[in-house]
Amino acid sequence: MIRWFLDWMLLPLLALGLLSLGSIAPVSDLWDKVFSWIAVAVMIGYLAGPMRDYHRARRADQSSSAAISSSDQM
């Protein structure tokens, strides 16, 4: 349970914390923008892992189905 929490919830919570830091703590506008861009980068990194795995599996399925179809034609 703790491993699931750390794997799936820690990065989004970190990004939300960085996005809301400007309203929670008195930071300058520059730092608010910096924290916002860091939060966006964290979320892109968080979503890039599953997307990469999906595309890798899809490519493997396509190559295996192409190999199967070429061996069926012989």
C-alpha cells in the first residue's frame, strides 16, 4: 500500500503542492512562475513513463504480429 502511494501519488501531490505554493506562502511572482514550471515538468515526467511503456508495448505487438503474418505466408 505504501509502495503504491509512493509510486502513483507522490509526484502528482508534489506538483500540486508546487502549484499552490504561491497561494499558501508569500513568494514573489518570479518564484511562483518557477514553481509552476517545475510542477508542469514533474507532471510531464510523471505521464511520460506510462506513455513510453504503452508505445513500447504497442511497437512490440506490431512487430510480433508482422513476424507472425510473414511466417504464415511461407
